Amino acid sequence: MNLSIVAVLVAAVLLIAAEPYVAVARRRVAEKPPSGIDHHLSHYELAYLAGGPRRAVNTALTVLATAGAVRVSRAGVSLVYGAAPSPVPVEQAVIDYLAARPGGCTAAEVRRGLAEDRAVTAMADGLVRRGLLVPEGALDHARSRMRLLVTALFVVIGVDAAALALTAGGLLGDPDDVSVLTPISLFTVVYGIATVLRQREKLRAVLTREGRQVLKTARSAHPRTARDRTSVAAAVGVPVALYGLGAAGDPVITDELSRGAPGGDATGVCGSHADHSSGFGDSSSSSENSSSGGGGCGGGGGCGGGG
């Protein structure tokens, strides 16, 4: 085996060895054993777990639109004249935001404008206190190791490119070895890119192991196909919180609110804690569980389950 192939294989081993360092650092923070506490969450807290601030605001917009307090059209979203205040903080934040814009605005503007509103960030604080979200900055060590993984990837790409060029020129072995070296190089580069993307995505998912279990329990208790008509919150708030705008049950609301949302907010992808345009959040206050205008799940009891 010539030196070029040896160099590529050594670089590949370096890359493969670097991945566990990131995974171990991440698991140390996010994979702590569940507490066993039976968590009772509002649909907005579940929305935050499932998709961060974007999902929480989308859920509030859907509930308010279904209740007739917000108008959704091709022109965007606007507050209906005479809409009553809401006892639910995130709903009132949406109402206040739209009230300050009598001409209306796009749903994307509402999501951006409320990403760091106190009603939204308070949810993140509460979910962190409950151990359902990883605290801000807790993954910094894992992210620093992620940078080492990215560096290893660039080393692999550099070594592969140099080995191919030198071998093809007959400077580092038999040029015929290029036919062997090329698939090995391609495999290591593709594997490296996939590894970096996989670990980066895991570092974006800031739910703890317990948070993931609570979300899974809530989805089991409220299947996508089920529809509880006891209240607006139960009929549209819970489905949108757990499954995204595609579960709103109204094509107009789904299409118009999805404008400007990556993926249309149709899936339960968690946002990033660090980018408080997508952090995760809470209000455990009793107003979150009000059945008026979209209170707690099913208009009373909390959703979600214990670890």
C-alpha cells in the first residue's frame, strides 16, 4: 500500500476518532436520567419543546385566528377590531404586537418580533428549571469539541486532495493507484460531512432526555389524527403545538402562517437555545392553563407526561 493511501486512511481514522469527543460532551449535559416527575405542561410549553419560539408563536396565532381575534389572509395577519385581551401571556403578546400594527404584517414578522418577548423567553426559563431544556451555555464545551471535529474534516479533505494530486502526478506512488484512492477519499469526505452535520444537528436539539420523553408522551396522548373539540385550545392549540401548522385543520391558516417559515413549521424540529430567535421556553403561571382564548390543554389539565 503506497503512502498516499496510508495518509488518507490515517486522516479518516482521525475523523472517526474525533466524533466520540463531541458525542460524550453532549450526552454529559443532555442525557441525564429523567427525574420521574409527572410534568403538566400547557400547549404553549409543549409547542416550545417541539419547535421553540417559532412553534409557540405559530400556535398562539392559530388559536387566536380560530377564535376570531386575529384575521389571516393573503395580505398577512391583523388584529380583529374589538378583540378581547387574553389572560395567556403569549397570546396577549401577539395581540399587543398586532395592535401596534393596525395595517397588519406577515406571520414571519410576528415570529421574529416575539422571539425574545418576555412571554416567550419566560417559557424557556421555566422549562429549563424543570429539567426539560438544556440551560443556555451548557453545551459550550460540546460545541468547542465540535470545532475540533470540523477541523478534522478539513484535514481529511486536504489530505485526500493532496494525496490524489500527488499520486496522479506520480510523486507519491503509482498513478494507477488513483483508481483505488478515489473511492476511499470520496467515502471519507462524505462520511466526514455527514458526521459533522449529524453532530451539529444534535447540538441544536436542546431538549434534555427528560424533555424528549415528555414530548413523546404528549404525542402518544394526543395523536395527530385525534381532534378534541372541547375548546379552541384543545381543538387546534394542542395539535399545532405538537405537530406544526399542518395540523391546524384549516388550509388557509396553514398556508398563510407557513409563509416565511422554513419547512412551513410542519414538523417537530426543535429550535436552538443559543439563538433566542429560537430558544425554548415557559410560563408555568396559572394563566397559561386558562381555558379562555386557548388556555391549558383541553381547557384545564396539563398535557405531557412524566419521564
